[in-house]
Amino acid sequence: MDEVQNQMVYLAAWDMLRRIARENRMDKTVINNLNRINAESLMCDLLPIPEIA
């Protein structure tokens, strides 16, 4: 059950970072680093933050 809970927490954080990236409210490098750290700490597969043109 912890694995599913970790996935849900990671996906919630990923969505928040994606919205921040879309609104250009934070440097893309910082967003990608936070995303990587979240994935590693929650033992989840890393999902990329999509580039917004």
C-alpha cells in the first residue's frame, strides 16, 4: 500500500510543478531538480515536466 501512496504523492507534486512551469513562475532547472528529488525520495519513476512552447 505504501507504493501506491508514494505514487499518488509524487503525481500530486508533479502536477503542481507542471503548473508552475506552465506559468513560468520558477526557473526550469529548479523545477526539474525538484521533480527528480521527489521521484528519488518516493522511489517512483521520473516523469518529465513537459516543455511549454
